[in-house]
Amino acid sequence: MKDFSGKVLFLDRSDINTDELIPAKYLTEITKKAMGPHLLEDLKMEGFDPQKDLEGVRVIITKENFGCGSSREHAPWALEVNDINLVIAPNFARIFRQNMFNCGMMAVEIEEEKINELFADFAGSETRVDTDFDAKKITVSSGSRKVDISFSILGFDEALVKAGGWVDYADANY
């Protein structure tokens, strides 16, 4: 199972699409690793610099409809090769969300009100998420501030995460 804890990047925008996650011109790369340096390079947000802002990030907290656009699995792969295995948002594009679980990663849906509270309380400060997968609990912390959030995961998605993704799940079960 992958690690779902670490430094947080807050992306305060809805509808971040797969072309912004990994530009289409890199889809011809023959390895996942080759996509790594290009993660979010086309994301246009005031003050955002992927060269600087992605350093050490392991978790993204963002707004609604993350991963919209095309259905390609390259977007989760670009996150995965950068060790970003957890994205937290109010909701996700359906195929992107399932591609995350198929890769053994997590797309955790938290109600919009709670996401807005996290942005208000933690964005702009050095923030960390610690995930207790078995307890289905995420702890968001910065300094002495701490918030615990419960999450749910469907049975099959949980099995995919525990196995490390669809390929490992299939190898173990078929």
C-alpha cells in the first residue's frame, strides 16, 4: 500500500483538468517517470510555480471537479511518479477518480464546507496530512492546529488501494 501522508499543496481552484495536470504533449513518453517533471506545468493560477510549489508535496487539497477533461490515466500517473498519492476535494471527475484507485492511490471526497474550512484555516501555512487508512481518518495539521476528518471508501476501491492498484489486485486474485 502506498503512503497517504505528507506535506500539503492547496490548489484553490475548481475544474483543474487533466491537461493541466499533465500536458498532452507528454503523453508520448514511454515511461511514467518521464512525465514527472511536467506535473502541473500548464496550471495557471496566480502565485503558483510548479517548480517551487511541488517540492516535497505528497497530498493535494483542492476544489470541486478535480481531474475533469480527458479520461486518460496519465494524469494520476504524473501525480504518482511525484509521490502524490492522495488528493482531497469535494468531488472528482468520475473517470479520474477511478483511475486514481486503479493506481492504488486515493481520491478522497470531503464535503465542500469542510474543504472551505481547511482552506481558511490552513492554506498559506506549512501543512501536513496524516492518514490512518484502517480508521478511515485524515488529520490535517499545521503547528498546534489540528483537524481530524473521517472519510469513506467503497469496498472494491479499498481493495485496490490495499493491493497497490488494479494490476497487483488482479495478480493476487485472478
